[in-house]
Amino acid sequence: MKIDWNTGLVAHLGMEFLEVTPERIVARLKVTDKLLTTTDTVHGGTLMAFADTVGATATSVNLPPVVRGVELRRIGLAGAVRF
């Protein structure tokens, strides 16, 4: 089955999947003003959504089609500062 990974929340937040295979997931996030906090750092929720989406994609291409779940904890993710 061919899946369009660049739709929905992915497109809304400016994520883009460049490569999706069982061996490798390559994605990027275009950081815009809409994704920044009042102190010009990337919002933690944006980073968590990006990490969760990439992790879920990796899971979905490596498991048979069954109900899936991924546990995600925010440990060691720091905000990015725009220069």
C-alpha cells in the first residue's frame, strides 16, 4: 500500500518525510514563526509532535497491520533558538 506521509498534521506543522523505508526514516521540520514561543524558541509541543510522528511512522512501516501504540516521554528535548 502506498501512503502519502506528507498530509494532515505533518503538512500543517511543516514536517516533511524525505525517505520512509523499514530501514530508514528521514524527516525534517520547517521552523516558522508560528511554531515559536514568545521567547523565540521552538514550542515543546511542536518538537513532541515531530518526534511522535517520526516514531509512529517508523513503527508503522516495521510492524504487520495491527493496532499499534508508541510510548513517548519528553526527556532531554531542549528548545531550539533562532539566530
